[in-house]
Amino acid sequence: MLMPKASLRTEAETVFGDDFSLQQIRQVDGSDDDNGGGAFDDSSEDSSDDDAGDYGGYDFGQRVLWHWEHRKSKIGHDYAITGWALSVMADIHHDVDERIDEDNGKHRDAIERVVKRLHEPPCPNTHPEVLGKDEGAIVDMFWNEFKAFRNRTHPFHEPSRWATPDALAGRSHLWHEKYSLPRTAVLGYVACRVTSKLGGIGPAERSWAGVKQIKDGKRSHLGSDSTEKRAILLVTAKIKEAKIRRDIMEKIDASGPDAMFGDDDINFDLQLENFGVDTSVLRQPVVQRIFRAWVEDWEQEDRRVNDPVAEARLLTKYKNLVFNDPDTGTTMSIWDKNMEFWRGKSNGWMVIATSADDNVEDEPFALEVVCDLIGQTQQIDGVKIIHKQVDEVTIEDDE
């Protein structure tokens, strides 16, 4: 969105200073224009005095430059500078050689701040040479190792290490994990942390998605500190949940549809029936989940408590189970994300049932009702339904 004339002029003076003129802005990128490589030409016939006057005398290129000056401190922060300096890509390596000492060493100051920050107690860097060292000694060790890294001297002297796929593809964190972390006391520890962070827009989009889940309804006026803490907890929980799902998907599956077994392998039973073993029992699916089809005593207490812990305990019992709704005749599934709390003497936590049919709306069910319906419905393999009077005694005897 283009800024009004007064606002643009006022903020430009704030960023550049009162004495910063348009001519000085032009001089910043004047060399590119002289060589014919500039993106914009002030003398272009397409530009008009009217357009420039609408925005305080700034043309498009100058407004882009102003916005960059206004925000570059947010983009070029200390961690980004340190990651740039420790990159193993050849082009960036040369760029660091040319610019590491510019502006009176401001890049080196930013790197030192990161090194100090990452070694604040309690510090996870347990290298023997770091233990007991003060802040100045740790920074000095880093610069000694950084000099060897830039000059490719010991322990970075092997040319083959700089031609690995990780170095060519810019996977600096993997390269440092293999070649810097085992051979240095400080640089490898710092490099693995600053070069492994995603610098694209993806993390920001995921964080914003977490904020939108938090600031909803009555929570739309949460303060910034509370929103930040809640977003960190939510996104961290989502990442852990994704890792758990990934581990489940990547584990060796000997019974699913993708298992690498034929009919002969499945039917092979070592002729155990010759030894009096009931092989039909062995072929039954392993019980991974037991559902007690009644409202248990601990549920009676938790269902009245409007608390996330009580909700999570109840949801663990009911989530992802299915039942047939007698009113609509459709198969419903218990939603695994959250429940619904109804206030009132005979109410409390209700499960939310969803259907694959778009014409059937989500509906809350009381625990007594859903226990009875789930107990009458066939579940997936691995889920065993037990009833209070008969099966409960059987399962306790088996245990």
C-alpha cells in the first residue's frame, strides 16, 4: 500500500535524518544507473512530475529504498549475520571475506553478541575447553576457530570437505555438524545453531496460523506477551505431534497393507498346532486399545471440571472411535482435537461427533449416550470393547 505524502515525508526524515535529500538517495544506487544496470531511470519519460509530487517527491525506486532502510535492522539481525558469516557456500564465503570488516566491524560485534548469548548459563555447550571459561575467553576461542574456518586451515584444511554435497547445496548446519562440531570448542556449537534455522517465510506462516487459533472469539484481545507464549506452546506441541506421526509412518510395518509379505508368510504358523497351540488365537489382531463402554468413576469427576487437563484425559478415551447415530443413520467419529463444555448441573464435557457426509452437521453427545453407542458399533482392528458386568471381570483375569 502506498503511503500518503505527509506520512512518507515525516517517516523518511526519521529514518534518513532531516538533512538527507533525494539527491543523496539517488547517489546510493547511482553507480548501477550509470552502468545501465539500474532497475529504474529517473529520466524516463514514463515518470511524471505529478506522480512524484503525490508521494513527497519520491519515485518508486526511492520509496523501495526508503522502506528497506526502515526495516533492514529487523531483517539483518544478529543471528542472520552470524549465519551468513558461517555459511559454507562458496559465493557467500567470498562475500563474507569482502564485507566482514565494513562499518567499523559492526558485523563482528553482532557475531560476538550471538556467541555470548548462546553461552549464557545454563549453557548446553559441555566441551571441556569451554567449561570454566569466562565470556571473553569464549569469544577469543571463537575468533581463533573462525580464522581457521575462513582461511581453511587446520582443522578445515581438507579440500574434499569443501566439495561435499552438503557444502555445494548450502546445507551448512549438516556440514558443521560433521566437520566443525567434533573438532572445535565454540565455532561448531554456534554454527550448528545459527545455520540450522529456516530463514524463509514458512516459519512465520506457521506461527501466524498458531496465533489465529489462539486469538479467536473472546480471546481476540489477548496481549502481545500472552499471545507469544501461547503461540510458542501451540506450535511446539504441533511440531512434536508431527514428529510422532512421522515416526509411526516410518516404522517397519509387518501387518499393514504396505507390508512386504505374501500369503505364504502370513499363513505360516510353524505347525504349532502339532504341539497343542491354538493358532487361531495367534492370528487375531493385537489389542492396542481397550474401551470400557460406560462412564467410569474418574470421568464423573473430570466431566464437571472446565479445565484443559480434564478435557485431555477424557479425549484420550474417546477420540477417533466411531458409532452409528440412530437419528440420522450415519456413521459418526469422535473428533480428536477438543471437546465442548456445557454449563449446568447435569451437563459438563461433551464429545463432538463428526461425519464424512457434508450434509450432516457436527453434533455434541453426552458421555453416557456415546458410551452406549460405541459399545454397539464394530471398531477397527486393535480396539477391544468391554462391558461393565461381564467383560470387565474377564479382562482383569487376563491381566
